[in-house]
Amino acid sequence: SLRRPACAVWVATRVAFTCVAFNARGDTFAAADKRGAVFLFCVPTNRYTCLKEAKLGSPALSLDFVHHRPSFNTVVVGMGDPRCTVLCLNGESGRAEKTLSGHHAHAVTAVASRARRPLVLSTSLEAGALWDAASWAKLHVLSGPGGLAVVAARFVVDGERIAVLFRDDAILVWSAETFSLVSRLTLPPREGAG
């Protein structure tokens, strides 16, 4: 069993986890629960700590470790709160480094980090936002024509491109370096579909 956390407040009731992510070394993972509390688990030492206590009661919908940060255990968390925020938590101190407010109408449903260059991608129904993980500045907003809803966005495995799936089933692919549109993929309508 795991050892007790270093949280200031320990809640005795169990709450279901909503998301989990491992760091690049695979020795540490972060997990978040339905109330928005974020925990950091160190596998080799069998210990864990609370990075963010559940104060607002908003669920964490997605999280990932950020590459190229001074703290190897920096975690970004997409929150399901009314403010549509992304929290950047320092795994060493447990403190919030930054709160990113680039989404305005919908909760942040996914976050992802890129290994080659310090970039973080956050996704909500309205758009994908690309952040510089060194300065936390918003670099670009990836959105479809006419404000189409975003279903999902991911870095392509090589980290050079970003693929975004829209509600109309179109997939747009952008360059992660220049933010230029590389391709638009759509399926032709099926015969007899109605």
C-alpha cells in the first residue's frame, strides 16, 4: 500500500480518479480526481503527494507532464471549471506556476505536451490553444472554419504536426513550428447514406 500524502489536508473519503499520465522516465505518474485534486505518485519510493487540493470541486478532465521545464515533474491539468482553465503545477513545490486562460466558453477536455520543443496543446470544444511551455505565452489558436466545434486535438507522434478533429468529421493538420495548415482530410459522403 502507498504511504500517506504530504498534503496539508487529508480527505478520508475516496473519490474516483478521472485522468492519469506518466512522466517521460516512467518513474512518476500524476492522477487527478473528480473534485480536482491532483496527486503525484513516485513508483520507486512508493510515496505520493498532493499537488493541488480540491477547493473548488471542479473535476480535472485531462493532464500531462511538461517536457523542457526546470522541474521535471511539471504537470498541466485541464480543468472542468466554469473559467475554462489549464493549471500548470510544479511537482517539486506543489505550487501552481501559472493558470492559463485561453479557452472562454467550454471546459478544457485535453492537454498534451510535446517533447522536442516546449509546447503544450490544450483543447476545448471551441478550439485548440498552443502554449510556449517556457514562458506560458499563448502562441496560436487552432480553430476550424465558421467556429466549428473541436472534438479532439493531438500532436502527431513526431511532434512536428498537430492534428485536430472537428465536429463535421474534417481533420485539419497544422505545422507545430509555423502553424501553417498542412492538410485537410475529409471522407467523401457514403453512397446511400441519408
